[in-house]
Amino acid sequence: MSDLYARHKAVLPDWLALYYADPLEITHGEGRHVWDADGKKYLDFFGGILTTMTAHALPEVTKAVSEQAGRIIHTSTLYLDRPMVELAERIAQLSGIPDARVFFTTSGTEANDTALLLATTYRQSNQILAMRNSYHGRSFSAVGITGNKGWSPTSLSPLQTLYVHGGVRTRGPYAELSDAEFIAACVADLKDLLGHVRAPAALIAEPIQGVGGFTAPPDGLYAAFREVLQERGILWIADEVQTGWGRTGDHFWGWQAHGQSGPPDMLTFAKGIGNGMSIGGVVARAEVMNCLDSNSISTFGGSPVTMAAGNANLTHLLEHDLQGNARRVGGMLIERLRAISAQLPGVREIRGRGLMIGIELVKPGTDEADPDAAAAVLEAAREEGLLIGKGGGHNTSVLRIAPPLSLTVAEAEEGATILERALRLIP
């Protein structure tokens, strides 16, 4: 056990998870690579949980942070903040939500917490619709609507949560249906549920479930849900903490795969926009955002330094068409992984979109999740210089791949080759 690991265990909570039997200390990074305290280099296919969106040590971001820190680091939202206004203007325009207002937080958890506050206040209801297998953060209200028991440590909640079918396409009672039949069945289930309860405040849904193992419904499901919700005045919150900013390749926001009925009433964001700086936020139409009748501020949300980073990072993302790169390189990587896994009985499914890819592992010949295999592949990949993540609603048996969106074809091929060797070690 390293000295740092021993010190970590002595002062930090037991439930603060660490990857690997021999935990890793990352000391620096550049591009799509990071280095550990022993000087070993790794290709990073997880980006600090989908947060290093463009590249490690991106010069434009480090320069913006340094220059802003040299002027002033903190003021709070009690004063006008030019970088915050500038980033809010850009995000409001990109969101697709009409007459949008933006509130900045410091994390995705806090963003979702804020969206729940707005929805329940606006609708005067504490009932929330959420998806099975979902994850929305670590706060008391966010774990109360999380539909993944591995990440929800308590059943106590200020909210009444009703869980809806549809977030997982290939498991559950509707798995064998066609896409059209699947959507119809989920909509019928939603209508039936709403016939038994008082009108909920909102549906909150990840377009692609992140912690749940990068699962997703067929395109159009949330548009069909939206029609049902609008008839009853129920809000739709798109949790874009992991899917936003072009990561899915096909769209800038995950909700756009379900956009036939228009944009959501609210979307939440975080992770990638700051490229490692603590930025989260909510975009909502003005009527919803302005429904609070008491004062509120954010001490750290929208700080000058994080906003400077966000502006620089967003500019780089757009000017270099990293969404297009995610579509091209991610599509190639998915097909390469599918070819690899075709002869591996322990791989149940390769799924995903753009540079958001899941590899679900099961015990060969069954549909039973195999978390031990997932842990073994994670370790084997690390030994060969590749960092990946894991998740899933069935005992953490899904390998999660989400590198910076600037990933090159050569790096994608290198990572796929390492993954192939690691996957072939599964008994």
C-alpha cells in the first residue's frame, strides 16, 4: 500500500470509491494522455468521468484561467460578471430553448438539484418522474430520484419519485419488441401511471444513461413522452451532464435525438464545458427559471475563473468541430469494438453513440452480469497503459469509454487493440 493510499484511507470516507487494486495517482496530462506518479504514460479513455472534454492541458483553457486569475479570482453573483454573462449568452443560444435563462452551479449534482427546485416550485408538486437505471447526482434530492440502487444510499427523500420504463433498450419487459413497439409500450405505461397519481412536476431523464452503463432508448421515445407530458402541463428536464456538448456525435445535445416535439423545458449541464473546472448549470425558459419568489445567489457558481475556462473551451470545441470528430472517430471505434467482440462470448453488447461507448459483460452463455470480468478488464487495460471506466445498473458490469473529443484515429485504434487483449483474458 502506498503512503498516499494509506493517508487517503485514514482521513477520507470508506464509501469514496477508488479504481484499481493499487489505486492510481495521476500527476499531469497532455492531449489524450496522462502520467502517474511513477512516470508511466496512459491513454485516457475516461477523461475524469467525461469531464476532460477537449484535451488535457488545452493551451487555450490554461491561458484563459491564468489570465483571469491574474486579474481577479472571485466576486460572487452579487456583482456583474462579464465572463458569466458571455458564457450564459452562448449557452442560451445553443440550448434551443426559447427565451432561455441560465443559472450556473459548480457541479451536475447541483444543477439537477436546482432543476428539481424550479420544477417543484413552478408546478407546486413534489412528485417527479424518473427513469429506471438512472443517475442524477449525489445530493439528498438527486439520490432520491436516482433509479440505480448502487448509487442511491437512502430511500429517504424530499420528493416522491415514480419510475418509468424506457431507459434501457435491451433488458426488461419490453426488450424483445421492435423499436416502434418499444416506444408504444413505454408510452402506454407512462399514460397508465399518470392515470393513478396526481400530476407530477416533471420528468427528468438522461438521453443516454451514464452511470447506468451508456444505455439509451430508441430515438423518439422522449418526443413521444413529451406529447403526453405537455397535455398535462408536466415539465421535461433533459439531464445533459454527460451527453451535452457534442459527445454523442450526431447531435450537440442528447435531447435532439428526440427533438420532434421541440426542446425540453429545462436542460442541465456540467462536466465537459469546464474541461476540468467546476462548472454546472441549468437552462430553462424564463417563465420557469423566474418562478422563485425569494432571493437566491451562488457563491461559487459562475466564478470569473471557471467562466473564462468555459468560454475558451467552448470556443475551441466549436472552432475545431469536435462534435464531428466524435461522430467520425467514435463511429469507427464502435465498429472496431463490435468486430472484436463478435467472437467473445463474455461480451453481451457494444452500444453507444459518438465517443460515449459501453461494453456490457456477462457470464458466457447467460444474461447474468459479470462485475468480476469488468474489474479484471479494467485492471488489464491499466497495465497496458489504457484508462477506462465502468458502470451499469446490473452490478457494474459495463466498461465505459469516453475519451476527450479530440481523440485521433490512431489513438482510437491503439485503445481498441489494448481493449481486445484485455477482453480476451476473460475466462
